[in-house]
Amino acid sequence: MAEWCPPCKEMDKKTFSNTNIIKKSNEFIPVRIDVDKQQNIAEEYNGNARKYGGIG
């Protein structure tokens, strides 16, 4: 995620507020990474966090 990222904001509004997504996410350990503040993590995954909207 990034403050300037329109798709990230759209996912916050539509995806992460969806009750089915919220229920399913209980099966995982959700992690939210600000790629601007935590660039080392994005770089560790070859930038895939930014490219694909997630890692894992």
C-alpha cells in the first residue's frame, strides 16, 4: 500500500470492507506494508509487493 496509490485506496473501500473477504482473511495473518516507508521489504521480494499489490 501507499498513500498515493489509487488501487490501494480502491481496495480499502471495496475489497477490505467486504464481509466475505474479512471472514476469509481470518485464515491468514494479514500484513499491510507501506512500500514507501518499508522499501527494504519490497526490495526483498524483488518489488513484487508493489507490482502485484501483495506478497506471499
